[in-house]
Amino acid sequence: MEEKKNGGSAGIIVTDEDGQEIMLYAVEETRMNGCSYLLAADSEEGDGECYILKDVSGEEESEAVYEFVEDDAEAESIFRIFQELMTETGVELSER
């Protein structure tokens, strides 16, 4: 996965489970247990579907490498953190 500029906004191109490239936009970032996580939306305005991405790049890599968080327990823990962070800014996240 790579970061790419799109119309003046920084987007992240990711490959989904079907092999299709999709553009996501970073909404919020947090760190837990030494790992960086992004809350990313498929809409530049921040509404729509959200995904949790984990930075899996090594220290020697100059660009971040993100993967979708697949582990349910990890995703739930990080989602709760993002819910709290977003509530502080007046945005409500809901699970589907």
C-alpha cells in the first residue's frame, strides 16, 4: 500500500481482498503498544465506510506500509480508541 496525492489531499491506495485498488483517506491516527494505526474512510469528507489500518513497515523503510487489521480483538480495541478520539471532536462512529 502506498500514499498518493489525489486532488490536493493525501490519500492512501490500498488493495482489497478482491485485488482491487481503492483510495482511502486518513481521518485519525493513534498509537498502541508501539504500533501506529489509521482510521481511514473511503470518502474524502470522512463519511462512508471506515477501515482500521496498521503500519507494518520496518524502521529502515522510508514510507509507511499499511495493512487492514484482520484480528477481531485488535480491531475492536483500536476501534474503541478511535470512537473516543472522534467523540472528542464531535464525530460519532458506529459499527455495522
